[in-house]
Amino acid sequence: MRRLVLIANLALMLAGTGALAEQQSAREIVTELASIGRASVNDFPALITESLVISADKDFRAKAAWRSPITSYLVTSAMPRSNRVSARLQRVYVAAHLDALLSHAQILAVALETYYVGRGCYGVKAAADKLFGKTLLELSSAEQLTLVILSKAPSRYLTDTAKLKAVLADLAMDLAERGHLAEVDLHEIITADAPAFTQSGYCESG
């Protein structure tokens, strides 16, 4: 990992005009995301965390975090959209440094704090409040899984309850097979309707 960090540092320094400013920007992003991960690592129910791992990268804990789509997505979301070589190097720089600074559990916490969940909400805490009118600890198992599913395609699953229901059932069965979801909760998720969202729940923008 130390070698990867050194390579990422060097690559960004050699990226050309504006590289120093871009490296400073990347450092600031690393600092912000690392702070989020350290502060919130114990804030999330285990079911939400395991739902993210199973739905996004089942082998997350067995690999270097910088190689995971979980890390890639949160880094891409935190940075301006660009296909320039220097921008790509910035993303590698941020991912490598996050892997060096944070545990896998802390990186999952960053993802759950920052992923876009829909209706202007970033992070599952804000989404729990605005979409269900509850805290994370008050959510049912189905509602917890739904927040993770929404992070994949918010506009699709917020408006299509049939698709949400199907994906919810698949994720629930996957979790149950791995011992993360009780049989009684699995049965309820499969037989019940998809969780209902509040009609006026929107996070403030800006």
C-alpha cells in the first residue's frame, strides 16, 4: 500500500500544468473523507453495512479497499466529473490515500454518509429522516435495505415499487443465506409490500 501511495503522489505531481493545485485539492478531499470515516464508523446498524457490502462488492473485506467499486464510487462522487488524465490520477490518489488511512469499516462509513440516496439526500441518516421520518435505529429491516438499494438508482426505485420490491427480496435472501438477516425478517420482506416513502420528504439543497 505504501508503494501505491508513493506512485499515486508521483503520478499526480507529473500530471502537468496545474498539478500542484490538483494535488492540494485531492489532499483536501482525502482529509474530509477520512474525517467522516473516523467520526461515523460506529453510527450504522450492522444490517445496513452488510447490505452495502453484499449489494456492491461481496469481496470488499478480502481485497485492498482502493480496488473496490465501493471506494471508487464514493471517490468519484466526491470529485468534479472529468475524464482528463489529471482528474483520473486525482481519483487514484484519493482512493490510495483513503485505503492507507482508513480501515474497511471506516470506508464503508464514508460511503453510507455520502452516497446519494435520492430526493436531495446524501447519506442514509438524512434519507432515513426524510424518506421514512425515522432515525436509523427506528427503521425496519426492509427500510434499512431499501436505503442501500436507493443508492444504486434513486430515481428508478423511488418511483417503481415493483422493481424495488423485486430487488429488495433478492437482497434479503442473499443476506439471510449469509446469516445477516433473521428468517422472520426475510419472510416479512418477501411477503409484504415495499416500504412506503413519505410524500413530502426532501433534503434541503445547497
